[in-house]
Amino acid sequence: MSTLSFNKSALCLLISSILTSNISYAKESEIKDDKDLEHVEIWNTEIKASSLYFNEETIASKQADHLSDLLRTIPGIDVGGSHSMNQRITIRSLEDKDLKVTIDGANQNTYMYHHMGNLQIHADILKSVDIEVGTNSVVNGGLGGAVRFETKKASELLQENEQFGARLQTTVADNSANSYSLTGFGQLNDDIDVLAYYNFVDRQNFEVGGGKLTDENGDKIPGTDGEVKGLAGELQDALIKFGWDISENQRIELGYETYHDEGDYSYRPDMGSATDIAITDSLKVPLVWPTEFSRDTLTLNYTLNWSDDSVLKVAVFSNESELYRDESGWAINPQYATWAAKVTGNADNTGINILGNTFIDGDFSHNLTYGYDLSRHDTDYNSLSLTNELTSADESATNSALFIQDKISFENGLSITPGLRYNDYDIDSTVVDNSFSELTAALAAEYVVNAQLVVKLSSTQLFKGPELGEVFTGAGLRDTANQDIEAETGLNTEFAIAYQAQVLGADSFTAGITVFNTDLENYIFDDAPVAGGGPRDLHKDNVGDMQVNGFEAYTGYILDNLQIQLSYSVSESELNAFAGYASLEDTRLDREQGDTFSANIDYAFETLALTLHWDILNVASLDHAPSLDGATIDTAKDSYTIQNISLNWTPSNIKGLGITLGIDNLFDEYYASQSSRTGLSWHPRFGDLFLTDYEPGRNIKATASYKF
């Protein structure tokens, strides 16, 4: 029985990528040698996660329209929300507000509206997605991890000896959306390249699995036909990016992306049809409302390889988001005519990110990572009534951090990585006007047991200041002051094992497990009950210490043209409430997901240029338990199993042509992601509200692309 042997530096890089996902820059030759171990490339998109790594066909054949199509089978990660305006990423049950999310280095954490997600992007534009499952390094802020998106660039699309190229793609589907994209790219001269991209999506109201919308009792909702209203709209995403190779060791990239989503949408994009119908029937107002969301992101990225062993990356960004809704429909009911207005919320993120790495060789080597983060967040709210009365408010916050870490590797296979991060946060909001600072540390130890096995133990301190109020409901206008609120702190601890060898007859067999415990002290809850107040008297406050623990495990098997990837993940949360919030004792995070199993199976028929893909996602049920920001009557979550299949064909006799046929939700499962809104609540005016946001039923897709 032979074994797959690879050197210690490669194995260290593998385990660091799979288990910690720290940003690290080794020597260029090492990065090239180990690229196949770190991540994979499909239509120039790389997917890398600290809990798993993929094969090419698994991602390429998914015909991703919503981010959930790309990320949902990664252990520890889910994407809730079925609406185009509600792509809500969660990591280990922690929602997107607790993560660091960037696009081309530009911060995306804009808490626009509690009924929508904080990230709006179309999957087709992405060159790479790099996910840190859990915060395992001083390099990234956030409580639960980081998600770094990078858009496409021309230099990686051109083939050898090509100067210009273009790509056309169209996707048609019978139960979601049709889309069309055009990409042009070229090398203007030896030093300057350019890419222009445009994507248009015509989104439809989809039909749920089984073709029947039901209430909390499983009965069909009167007047419905299985179609979810308030989803139809148009999405446009455009990108232009210039690259300039100043010299052999310097490059500048200037990029501008504009994203626009418009339609007659439901008032609460994160809630299900049963809730929409119940509320609109009670208030006698429209079911859908003219809505527009736009995001404009300008980035300037500079890379300097200032020696063979050192690299510096600088990103300067401006990210502006705007949510507009015409709420004139309130005037239909005279009782609410004074609410009729045109409402606009703006959120601007500006800042700079500096990241450097230096490798120092010797009797024991040093891999230094260091940098500086600075971001300013400004929000602005305006509501213009039909009588021309203007209501406005604004808030701001500045977040900065200075960090350094050093991976020290010894000759015996042991390496340790200490790190320090100084955080400074200044906020001027209705809730609090204050400054918070904290020195956090991290320490990791990694040991290469032999050529196939690596173990790692890491611990990272956490910090996050209080957030600004959500923009669209007033940018703090209706918040309650709480000058005594404290920053959230905590500790994330992980133990991981990774194994790779040629066993069980495989060309490559991999297996790994990460066990984690995350303690969040002074956990902030936006809707904490006010002492002695009524049922709807709520404010933002520290409510207790939240603990999240669990594990992610995976195994992979490659034999000739067959690739199999299996994963299993568990995450559980529980709040140890402070004395003033005894009613919240033992509550869990609302986005918590049941035990999750996923399988990805791919087989390539080389002579036919065909790749067959099949994936399965099974999520176990959760019993009723009180949850923060969850349903008030019944929080139980149903189990579900969904399967997707696809076939990708790239004929050798028609160079540049690619065709993918697929069926999502093959067996037409009636289900909702457990990271979406679920459960039954009670409202003093509307009574019972069934919140569950159901996903599309069976969806048959066909994609054709041509690159020339």
C-alpha cells in the first residue's frame, strides 16, 4: 500500500488553509506548488473555506444564482433567505452582522434593514470566495469569522498569446430567474489590462415545493396557488476594472462595480407568504411595494512584492448602499395615511486596508503577517411624506485596528503562531456616543506528526463594539439611549486534525475534523426587553454571555474520474443571561441550524467531455426552544433533504462552448432553510404570524456560455 508523501511546508499550508483560513503569504514558489491543495479554480472563481475544500466540477455545475447555491453545502456555513434582497450568510449560527464581509477589500457590513441581509452580490461576478469559519487569527475582526469576495479580473481570463477575449452566457430556468451576461477583457498593452462585465437577471415569483403554500397547521392558505408573491424584479450588476503592472513587482487595480435590484417586492423580504398575507389583509394595504436597492463600490488595490520573501497589499475603498421604497400605498387605508411617504436609507463605508507578509528563513523560520484596518461607516435616513414633510437622521462610527502575527516554524515539524491586535472603535449614535478600545491576542500551535497527519490547537480573543442602528427604519431615530452599553468580547478556541494519504485504493483520501468553542461575553441583543416596560418596549443592551460550540468534519475520496466529498457539522448555542434578563436564560441564536450532512459526488466522462454532479443536503430538525429574535410561540424547525443534479458538457470540437443542464431540488421538497425566518409568532394586532420563508421547489435550469 503506497502513501501520498508531500513536504512539511506543503502540509502546513494545507492544514492552515483548511483548518484556520488565516491570510498568509508564503514564498511565491510555495504558493504555486500548493495551489491545488489550497483551493480550486472554476470559470476563474476560487472557493476556499477553513472547514472544507472542493473539486472543480462541484462548484462549476451549480449554476449559482443566489449565494446559497454556492455556499450552502460548506460545513459550518449557511445562507438564509429566498428573496434576492435577503442573502444572509451565517457561520456557526452567527449572522452576517457578526462577520467581516468584504468585496475586493471593501467592507460590506451595512445594517440597512432587519428584514434583509447585509450583503447584496450576484454569484456570477465572483472570481473567488475565501471563508474563515470562526475567527482564528488577529488578521480579521468580527466575532464569527470572515468572508472575502473578489470579483473577476482580465489578466486571469486571457489564455496564452491572447490579447482580447469575450464571453457570453445565458441561463434559463422554469422556477426562478433568467439571466444574461456579457464579459469583455483584454490586454491594452504590455502593462495595462481591462475587464468590463454586465449581468442582467429577470427574476420571477417562484413556486414552492409541492405547489401549495400552507399555514402553521399545514393547511393551504386561502387564495394562494403555491406561488410566492413579491419576488419578481430585475437585477443588474456591472463591473469595470483596470489593471496596471507598474513593474515586475508592482500592480495597481482600479475597479468600479454597480449593483441595482428593483421590483415590486414584499414589505418584509425575510418573512414568508403567510405573514405577508396576514398583515396586508389586516391593514388593508398593498401586498407588494415599489422597492430599489443599489450599491456602488469603488476600489483601488495596490500590490508590491518588495523582495523575494515579502509582499504588501493596500486596498482603498468607498462602498455606498441605498435602499428606497415608495410607501405611498399606506394612503390606501385612511387610518394610515400619515405613514405614506417615500423612504430612503443610505449607508457609506469608506476606508483603507493594509496587509503585509514577510518570510524569514533560518534555523527556524518566521512568517510575519502585519497590517492596519481603518473603516468609517456613515448612515443617513430620509422620509418624505406626501405632504412634503421631511424626517431625517444620521449616525456614524469609525473602526481601526493594528495587528501583527508570526508563524514560527521549527525543524521538528512544530510551529507556533502568536499574534496581537489593537482595536479602536468610536461610535456616535442614538444608543451610545463613546469610544471603545481593546488589545486582543491569538496563539496557535501546529504539529506535523508525519507526512500525512497534522494537528492544530488555536485560541483567539474577540472584540466588537456596539453597532449603529439599522438605516431604513430611521438610522437610530427611534432607538433608546443606553450610554452604559459595553463592547462584546470573547474567546474562540479550536482543535483540528487533518489527514491526507493514498489509502482505501484512492488516488487521494482526505479527512479532517475541527472542534470549536466560542464564548461571547456581553452579548448585545437589539431587542432586549426594557425592565418594567410593556411587551413591545425594547432596546439594545448587553444581555448575557453566549456560548457556541460544535464541530465540522469532512472526508474526501478521489479515484480516477470519481470525486466524493462528505461533511457533517454540528453547532449549538446557549445564553447565560445577566440578572436583569432572566427571561432570556438558555435562549439560543435564532439562526441555529440542526445537525447537517452534505455530500458532493462528481464523475467525469473524459471521452465525452461530460461531468456529472450530484449533491445532497440533509438538515436535522430542531425542537422548540426560546431563541433571540426568533418566533415567540413555536421555534421548532423542520428537517429537510434536498438533492441537486447537473450535467456539464464542454465539447472539444467547439472550443469555448459550455453547456450545463441541471435540476435544483430534484424531488420538489417543501422546505425552508433553518437560517431563514421560521416558526410561529404572536402579534397584538395581527394575532398568529407564521414566519417561515419557504424556498423554491423543483427548478430546471439550462446554461449556455461561449468564450471567444
